[in-house]
Amino acid sequence: MSKLIAISTGLKDVEMAPGNIPCVVINNDFVKACNNFGNNAVIFGPHENSELVDISKFDAIVISGGGDINPATYGEDKIEKTIRVSDYRDSTELAMLKSAEENNVKTLAICRGHQLLNIYKGGSLYQDLKDNGFTQIDHEKPFKDARSHVHDVNIETNSKLYTIIQENEIKVNSIHHQAINKLGHELKITAKSPDGVIEGIELTNDWDALGVQWHPENMLEDPVSIKLFEWLNS
């Protein structure tokens, strides 16, 4: 029997028959990443009633990338460089993570999702990497570089991430200007880039969940991406 995988996303204004209206939008490669393994994807947009979110019937979830997270969620004021904030998306995905942990639903958190997983467990973010001295690598490489290897990542051998990928050094794409600062509770760091940015985290309790700072969905033919989505879909 095929599995059911929920993939979170945000809203984007799209020209439709009724006019320019907010639509639930996501990269279709996420759907392919589930279909490739015979599974079904369900797109999970922002909810206004996030307190009712229940993902216990899903076999796995993906918390996907997107705009910045409201720094109020980790006790900070928003700086000018923190943009595209969506409180409904934040509250919905935090509720998804809570439900996933309570029901031990397998979770892959990507980029923004990786950062939100850390916030969910009590951690914080650097609101802008360059403002905080991370200038050795340009981590913010969208558009033509989004499907290219931008920098190296070093993976800790003693981690679930290493068990999945089976490599200590990989190359990844990179589309972010924020990153994990203070690590949350019950989390451990599984990967870093050469400049010290946290690129991977995973839970130390029984919840089968991990986060990666890069975008495997944008490079579905890459061996690392294949291994990550094989784990998610298994």
C-alpha cells in the first residue's frame, strides 16, 4: 500500500480567473520525490485554525523551505533583513511538528523547515548570516545556482544523517540567509559547512526526525537527494 506524505508550504499571489489571489504553491519536485517511490503527496497550506492541526494519519511529513520565520517565535525583534514572514504558516508548521513528535511521524525538515524544527525545540536563529560574521561562503544562491553544488558540508559519522547518506563530505545547493544560532533541546548537530554554519540536525529522543539546511528537492537526481527521499519514503 502506498504511503501518504504531507508537505507543508506557504501562500503566493497568483493570477487566476477571479484575479490575483493567494494560492497554496509548492515546487512540484516535492510531489515527484514521493511519486518516485510509489507514494502520494498531500500539500499542506497555512491554516487559520492551527490548533486543530493533526497529522497523525500521515506516514511522513516534509516541512519545506520558504520565507523567513517570525523572530517572535524565538523571542527576538524582527530586523529589516527578515522578510516574507507568515504568522499563519509559522503556527501551522509548528503545530505539524508538535503533532508529528506526539505521534512519531517521520519528519524531514528542509531549509526554513530545518530552522523551524530548531525553534520548535526551543532554539534560535541568526537573522542574517553576513550580519553575524559568516562571510566566507555566500549561502544565499537562488535562481541559476539553486540546482547547483554551492559548497561542501561535513557530516558527523555518529548520526542518522550519516547512516542515510553514508558519506562524511558532500556538496550541496544553498538558498538561505538565516541559520541556526542556539541549538534547541533534544537536538544534536549532524552537519556543518566549512564556515561553521549548522547544516544538519536530528532528534536525540525517539522521534524519527531530521533537518537539513540545503534543498534536496531541487536536485532530485543527486545521489544525496535520492538517499534522503528514499529514507523519507521507506
